[in-house]
Amino acid sequence: MKSLRLLVLFLLGMGVTGFLLSIDTPRWLVFAVVIIFYLILMVLPGIYITYFSNSLRQIERYVHRNRHKAIFAFPYALGHGDDQDVERSIERILTLHKQQAMQSIYRTLLAIYRGQPAIAAQHAAAIDREPLRSYYLAHIAASSGEFQRAAELSSRIQEPWMNHSIDALIAFESDDSNFPVHVEKSVKAARGIQKYTLEKSFNRMKKPLP
């Protein structure tokens, strides 16, 4: 499939080049147009799927194709791996991406998946981006049974999928039957990889047996 797409892009590029040369376009401009043409057709689809797509099937295919890349190995592990696979995928991101923002966010996630709320809260407090900081702090509060604090933090957030996600976590921890309703609203409001990550994360949530 990838080879076919590259072949189609190559043929389209050849067609654009031939047309531009046929109308006596300067060679430097032909070169620039063709490079921009390839960049747009190869980069924009990935950007759209990553941030804007509303199709879980389309996102699933994209995640599967790019699962060898660290940043996509995490959502892939959520959908197709076990808890150890999820943790390993986060550890790989931490090894490869040293930016402070990435470190704080994924160290928070790693602590959450390991069931270490105190450590997760320390890393979440170091996140310098809103509403992510408030979202993860609310996530940790909800998971720890601090529902009032979670709701208070959620009230500061203006991102619908985050609000519904916190509502879903509170419902899950308090055995509220509205849990699936909040999950559906959260997933519906999200886009791109975030939509896929939310769905797979909520699908993994199960109450421990008594």
C-alpha cells in the first residue's frame, strides 16, 4: 500500500513537472513547486489524521502503520498490548524525547499506569502547559477518590473531551452507571490520536474482582 501511494505521488509529480516545463516555467521554480507538492501530499495527510481526524478506523490504520515510531507505539500498545507493553512504550518515549514538557507528561502517565498517584502528582505539577496540567491533576485526583478536587480542577478546563474524561473517571471510581455515557461524550469530542488513545484507555478500564 505504501509503495503504491509513493508510485502515485511520483507519477503525479512527473505530471506536474511536465506541465510546468511545457509552459516555460523557470527550472528553479519547477524544482520549488515539485518539492512543495511532495511535502504537502506526504506530510499533510499525517498531520490531519494525527490532530483532526474523526474516524477511528482511519486513525487505527495510521497508528498501525507507524507503530515502530516511539510516539505512536504508545497508542498502539493501548489498543493491542498488555500493561507491560504500555509501560515499555512510555519508557521508550522518555528515552528518545528529552524535552521537558514531554518528560513531565509521560512521566506522569507512567506513574499513573504503575498505580503511583503521589509520584504522578509530582510530575503533573511540573507540566507547564494548561489545560494539560489541570487535566492530569484532575485525573489523579479522580483516581484517588478525591472527587470534589477533580471536579474543581475540571471546572478550570475549557476542553470538552477533557471535562467528559474527568467525569468518566469520577463515575468509574464511584460506580456510577453513567460511566459509559461520559466515555462516549469524551471520545466523541476528541479528534485524531487523542480520540484513539481515549477510546483504548477507557476500554482497558475494569473494576478489580472482589
